[in-house]
Amino acid sequence: MTTPIGSIACSNPHCGHTNPATARSCSSCGAPLALVYLYAIGSNLKALRPGDWVGNRYFYLGDRCFMDGKPAEPPDVPHEVTRATLNYLRLFEYRPQIPQIYGITKHASTGRDPLLLLEGGPIAPDGTLLPRLLEQWPHQSPLRQLNWLWQLARLWEPLQAVNSSATLFDPDRLRVGGGWVRLLSLKDNAGRSQSLAEWGRWLVQKLIPHPVIEPIIRPVMQQIALGRMDAATLAQSLEQAINQWACQDLPVALASATLSDPGPSRSRNEDACYPASPSPSTGHRYGLVMVCDGLGGHEGGDVASRLAIEVLTTQLAPFVEQAATHPPDSATVAQTLIEAIAAANSAIAQRNNDEGRSERQRMGTTVVLALMIERSLYLAHVGDSRAYQVTATGCHPLTLDDDLATRESRLGLGFYRDLLQVGSAGALVQALGMGPSENLSPTVRHLILDEDCEIVLCSDGVSDFDLIERSWRELFLPSLGDADAVATVERAIALANQHNGHDNATIALLQIRAASQVLPSQPLSMIMPSPSTDRVDAALPPDRLDRDQPPVATVIPTATGAIADLSEVDRANRAERRRRRSQPPNLAPWLAGLAGLIVVGSLFTLVARPLIRQLVDGNSPPATPSPTPTAPSSPESPGSRPTVSPTVSPTVSPAASPAIAPSKTIQAGATLVVRPEASSLGLYQVVGPKTNIGWLAPNHPIQVLRVFSETDTAAPPTNSPNSPNSPNSLNSPNQPTQSPIINWVQIKICPAGPTSNRPVLGLKGDTFLVRAADLPNRIMTWPADRPNPCNSPIAPAINLNPPP
């Protein structure tokens, strides 16, 4: 039977009833329905319309988004792991920030190549794509801007490791949902390794920090753009600023509740949790919850889980109390959690050894814990007990099971959904008590929370068959308000016993109220490395390098009058300079630099000099005094219509419209746009000396008011600037037969969207001069099929960025 479009089959293997896509539970058995949203990459989908059925399974929602109508059935997967798909597998641990491969499907309208379907992408609960980061950035709080930058910095190195750092340069792939930065898909570097300095210049151009944090963010961005800071130092600096913010911010309100039940089919409960009491516990800034699941079928599983809780509580309780007065850094917290888990593992393993237990007689347990300190959430786990975060934008899995299916997938040996069909896929590869602690590899994860959310820890008796993913809307989403935590965990255990029921069921709920924020009363500061010549970008001029400066930490003040004590730094600098002088000179970098200069000089002679000669010749007076005038070409002719995405700041495709030469097609009244791949356009003042006063970023539309030579700078336009026969037009028949030397073009800068309505660098007004020699290959005509942004009589103040 063909399933109707817009319907979902029940995931209960004993049911399979077909339900409308709008239903949340099966009308036959009452089981929660799985709403699996997928994002497709690959073939062109222009022939598809929302509601179309693909592969008799996936129906199209629009914007390359699909919903799986048969989520209980295993999807078709690629026949082999390619380089492109391997990158997703190697980044499995970074979900929900990076989506994962779900399967493939084909449709007659999409051509021969199959569609690759990604799960866990930036899709909202209603099936629409989450907004772009650049669109949402200006409207966010300072803390959220810091959080997003921190996440981006931590993604740089893993993306660079799989040659996909180009993803962070693509505005369309950078999406946000609440406090999360989420990638739409991966973009391969295509043989060109993007540098961190290039990304820093991209950040400077695209992101304008909130005024409160601009004094600390601008120096950081400049350090990155100059190649003086690596990604790890950037993340550390941002984390420090966030911690300073948290100390001055409103306290985070916490409420927790736990519940453990043996389930309908077990006589003994081998699970354990902390706190053990089902009554709720409330507090501010700090909280700790844990869940342990004794290994089923092993003797003493209940003993192992209780012993693990006891040891972990003994190890972590003093640490949490100390953190209340001396907040630790993330590295200290991670090391403390690893040591506590190792101590619990050693205690269980020692008891196994003392009692002479071996192989399957050894008792063991899983563990998952959540520790909240200020606005930092730390998760640690071993085994297959899971952690989830529930926010208004979705239910996000935060842990990966330590089982065979996950291990094989991360090694690139297969796709996760396909590996789950293997009988031993759920066999654990590690658990507490099974061996020495040096063989144990706990996973620790650190998150910054800037929104209300709920952290759910549970044993597999609750999470099996994706029960949390299927029921989070009904169970946990209402409790984001003021719902009782105890009532929420009771409903969750009841649902687990009803629809799973094959194992013990344990859950711990941590309700976090983190959305309320205030601006800090004290200025923030940031520890930053001083300029290091070892990591400076190659584009930096040699005369700006301080060869005697070692990479020493320096406090950057962020308030007027704040002075850093640099005496220790000075002493360290002098000691480092003495040490360097005593070492023999290393000639290898100099020889390599000399060879590079020879190569660059050869390329300049062969390539750059002819191009510069052409440019100079194109802007010089013609040798013959009477060139034949050509008819003016319309700036909106069909031959120069690029495709523009209807975004806040439209990006015009450079492939669709060629660069135009100002001596041929620029005329008064023409609407142009700075090409997206071009460098920033220098702006000069209209009145007084013609000095550079700012820079215009790519993608900004402009309107030509007049074109004049250096000897005619005071001549005002006599005709309407929109008239093609105006004397200010270069192609006007009223021009003299001898073409003058074009020096200046007066332009009006038109509005490009809400992000351009903030003045930068203190500039006022909307009319400026640009050098005609700067325009070749930097501008193109505005597409005729798009609304003309220059129709408004007065343009607002614009976003002027310094050149990258």
C-alpha cells in the first residue's frame, strides 16, 4: 500500500499504523511519532514542489528539506564511504553543530545522482530552516555573540583537519538556533587551504560586535587577521571573557529532579542516580546530577552503579563547593571529572578483583553526569547512558554511545544508520569496572548556556527506540516554563515503561533558567598573546614585525584609565631576547624566504606586469584625438543580469555579470554594485582635499551621480543624472571628441538592508568620491530583475568597513 503524502508510519514495530503528518502520537497504539527532518545535498531540486513524494518515503517540505514518512525502516545508504562522506563520519562527535549522514534517495526529476540526506541539520521543529548567523547577529545579546564566536573558534581546527574550513566562510551554511551555531552542510576546501588569518579578516568584515564587548572583540579579531593568534588561543580568550561576564551577570536558576524505576519486566533495579531523592532540588549557579546503569545480565550490576555514584559524589562534592568561591577554568573541570570517573572505575575494578570475578562475572556500570558552574555546562559519560538538551528550537543529543556502531562509524567503516542493523551494534566497547583506568577514555563536553533549557540524563531503558526524540515536545517542552520537575520525570518514566518496558528506567532532569541577563558593571578584559613572529601572516609587511618580541601573555584593558601591569612581561621579554641572542642563527627560514622571493618575482614579471600595464594604458588618454563614440549601454541590460538571493544584504553572483570598465559603460544615473569577490572600495570626501576617509565593503549598491576629470572637479551636473544623454555621461554624444582623463566618479551609496543602517568610523552622509582607476573589475551592473535600491531619495548611513 502506498503511504499518502504528508503521512508518518508509527515507529512501534507491532503497529506501523499510518498517521497524518500533523499528528504527534499514533492514533492506533498511542506511541509518540518520530518527526525526522532531513536536509538534502547533491542534485538540483528545482523540479520538486513542496508536498512531492520522493522514493515513496520522503516528502518534500521546500528549501531542500524533507520529512521521513517511514522512520522505523532503515534508510538506503551509499554503497561506499567516499572522501566527502568520510568527513561527516569523522565529525560525528560534533553534533548537533554538524549534521550527519542519514541515507540516500533518488527521484526522476533529480537526475542520475542520488540525493544525500543529512539528519540533525539546522531545521526548526516546524520543518523550516533556521536563520543565518549573519542575519541574526546584530539582534543578539553580548553574551550570545561571545558564545557564537566561541563555538565557531572551536569548530575551526576539526573542520581544517578534514579540509572543510571553507564552511566557515559561507554565510548560507552558518545557521543559528537559540544558543547553538549549526552548520547546514560541509563545504570542501577544493584544494585550497584557507588560513585562520583569512577567516579573521572575514570576521572583521562581516561581524560588528555589540558596543559592550567591542573593546575586547576588536583586538581579538585584529590579532587573528594578522596571523598572531591560533584557534585554541582564540577559544580560550573568548571563554575567559564569558566567565568574567558570568561573574557579574544574574545568577542562573537551577532545579533538578531524578527518578529510577525497575520497570515492568525486571525484579531488580540495577540503575542508580544522584540526587537519589525524587524531591526537587533548587539552587543558583551550581548543580550536579548523575545517572548510572548497571550492566544488564552481569552479577552485581546494582552494586556497581551504587558504588560509582558513591565514589563520584565523594570526589566531586568538595570540588563543587570550592567552585562556588573560586570558579575553575574549563581545563581544570575536565581533568577533575576524568579523575573522578577513573577513581570510580578503579573502585569497581578493585572489588571485582577482590571477589575473584572474571569475564562476564565482572560487575560494571555506565555513567553520565552533568555539572553546572555559572553558565558553563560540563557533561561526562562512559557507556550508552545518554544526555540531551531540550530548547525551544529542538531536542539535541549531546553524547555518543560507547558501542560498536558508533566506533565503526567514527572510524569511517560504515554509516551509522546501516551499522545499527548489525546484531552486535549495541555491544559496549567500554564501561566502568571492566578494566584498568588507563584503558578508559571518558568523554567530556563543555557548553555555554545563554537560554532557558533542560538537560535530560537517562539510562537506555528510557532512551531506547528514540523515545526522547519522539516525545520531547510533549514531555519537556512545556516544562521550559514553570512546570514541576518532579511531575515531568514521573511522566517520562511512565512513558518509558509503557512504550519500552524491557529494562530499568532512570532519568535525571536539570532545569536551567539562563535567559535573564544584565550588562556587566565592570569592564571586561581578555588575556591575549602578544604579536608572535612565528605565526605572523605572510601578508604582513616586514617593517611591522618586531623580531625581538616573544609570545608572552598580555592583559588588554577595555576601559579608559585601565592600565596593565607589564613589569613581569618586560622582564620576560628581556630574558627571552638574551636567550635568542645566545643561540646560533637559523639560516633555513632566510634561505626559504629568499627562494620564495625569487619565485614571486618571476611570477610578477610574467603575470602581474602585463596586467598592470593594461590597467595603466586603459586609464591614459588615447593616442588618437577623435575616437568614435559608442551608444550608451543600459546598466540594466539583459546581458548583465546576475542572480541575487533575496537576503538582507544581497550577494550578486560574479559569474553572471562581468566586471565593467568605467571608460565604457559608467554613466550618470547608473546603479552599480561592488562585486562580492572584490576588495573594499576606497571612499574620498567630496568637499575639500580629496583624502581617503573610509572603505566600502563588497555587495553594496551605488548610484553614479557624475563623472569628471581632475581639471573639472567643480563642474556641477547640468542635466538630470538619470538621463543617458547627460553631459556627465562618458558615452554622451555631447562629450568632446577628445576623451578626457577620468579621475573621479561621484557616487551615492544606496541602502543594502537593515545591517547597513549603522554608521561606522564616524562617517556621515551618503555621497562620496571614488577613483575611476579603482573601479575596473570591482563593479558590475545591478540586476534588472531586482528592485532598484537607489530609488530612495536619501540613503541612510552605511556600514563602512576597513579594508581586509
